[in-house]
Amino acid sequence: MVKLVNKLTVTGDVAEFERVSEELTAYMRQQPGYLRFELLRSVRQENVFVEIAEWTDAESHLKAVRSEGFQQRVKPLGALATVDPDVYTLVREGRAGDA
């Protein structure tokens, strides 16, 4: 499993950003290898968001973002936000009470 972590700094209308983001997410949900998604908003900087998407593998994610459907839907995002994405693999995790 891999995780896409994408920091988005909204420079345009936040409501429009959220609409475009939801459209992209709806499309990605239909792609092979997609597992789940979260959109987080900074408490200190209300125009900063982080999206985290889990995929079965990096190749599935890459194929999805290179698709014509994704490219059409992502264009409006460029006018609304700057993005800083990367794909990561898990190194370690912990929970409360773990030794």
C-alpha cells in the first residue's frame, strides 16, 4: 500500500476548491487500486489543506493521475491552489498504549 500526501494552499475561492476537490475524489474512487481518502484543513491556516489518499500500489496511482479523465478534472485546481504532492510508503506507525 502507498499513500499520496498532497499539501494544497488555496489561493482562490475555498468553496470552489472544495467542489473541484470532491469532483476529483469522486473520479478517483472509481479507479483500480484506490482505497480511501481524507481531506484535512489546517487549524492555523484556513487556506491550507492536506489530502491523504491510500492506493494499493504506486503504479495504480500513477495510471490514474495520467488518465484523460483525471487530467480534465484537475485543470481547474491549478487556478485555485498550489499543490505539493508525493507518494509515500509506511515506515512505522504507533498507537496509544503501544510499548
